[in-house]
Amino acid sequence: MNTSLLVTISLFCWLFFLLFFNYDRCRYRNCLLLFISLCSTVPALCSLAGENATRVFYFCMILFCIALLIVPVFLIHNGILMMKREGRSLSNMLSLLLGLVIGFGEVSTFLFLLWVQNSGGQGGDETISEAEAMSRYMLDKGIPEYRIIKEDQSTTTMENLENCKKLIDGMEGRKYTTLVTSNYHVYRALRYCRKIGLECTGIGSHVAFYYWPSALIREFVAIHNEKKHFLLFIAGWILWIIMPMLYALHTI
């Protein structure tokens, strides 16, 4: 395929991704568009390399493999750190368990290839509800008690938002709503807000870095419980793997 065409396609994919990402960051399609953009970059780089196309392709694959090897090591280390600082619970062990599973899968695959080729309510571990904790914090910061409305009956994010929407809709006057939650949770929370018709702006609060992996794993699983997103995820990985491979077979 013509080099200029491949480069143009790649640039177009990145431009398309950036436009949609800038327009609305809380859409799943951004993930798929990012995958497509990354996939389009590999053949474009190979085409620009000319006679060194094969080397560039192998270099990209090596970087990808190195990234895959780093992931389980990072997850296992983070899982141990989570247990030390947050306690031993299933949610805090997610990154450790996922790291072990990925690591075992990668080692098994390597050995096989070597052989073949030669707001919310109160959680079970919480002494008070999240609503009560946040109310105490705001009171401590000087917010008058009459301005604080607690929603402490929900057990899920969706229930929390639906209950809050009922409270907001029951108030008089113009409403300007801002959703404040952990920074890793903003994306899913705003998606739910869109579903229930709650117009608001999202603000992410700071979360300790070591807490991120386990939290993001939970968010990932929650988002992909929806059939549409699961299918898009599979489609993204097929594009990520199949497109560069087909180009490699064509050029090598």
C-alpha cells in the first residue's frame, strides 16, 4: 500500500480520536478509537521505514511484549502494597490476583511457544456511611449543616445517583449540579448520569497512586458488564492484533 496513504490514514485516525476525546471524554468509543489509532500507527511506521520495515515491525512487537511482561510484575507489587496499607480484603487483592493470573498465562504461553517452535451507602468494612463521612468533613470545613443533604440508602453507584437525582428534582429553583468523586470513578459515574438524565459536571478528587490499579480493575469490570462495551472491547483487541499481523504477513 502507498506510504502516503498509510500515513494519511494514521493521521486521520489520530485526529478523529482527538476530536471525539476533546468533545466528550466520558464515552467508551474513545477507547476503541485509541486502539484503532495505535493500530494504524504500526503499518504507517513500517511503510516510512522502507527497506527496514521488517525491523520496525519487530521492534514494535518487542516493545509490546516488554509492556506485557511489565504489567503482571507491576500488578503483583501493587497488590502486596495494597494489602499492607489497606488491609486484606478481596477488593484490595484484585491487582495481586490479576497479576498472578496474567503472569501465569504469559509464562504458560511462552513455554508453549518455546515447545512448539522450540456517595454512597455504608460498606461492610466501613464504620459509618460515606454520606456521613462527607457530611462530617464539610461541617469541619465550615459548611452550614442546613446546606448539607445526605443520601445514605444506596448500595451501588447507580442507586446513589438515582436517589440524588430525586432529591435534586424535588428542590425548587434553578439547579447547577457538580459530581465530585474519586478521580478513577468519574468516567463511570458520568456515564450513569447520562443514562438517568442527570446533567452535571464531574470533578475527580485525588486518590493515592498505589490505590489506582485495584480501583481501575473494578471500574473496568463494572463498565464491561454491559454487553455493548464487552463487544467493543473484543473488537478493539482484534483490530490491535489482526491489523499489524496482516500487514506484517504482506510485507515480510
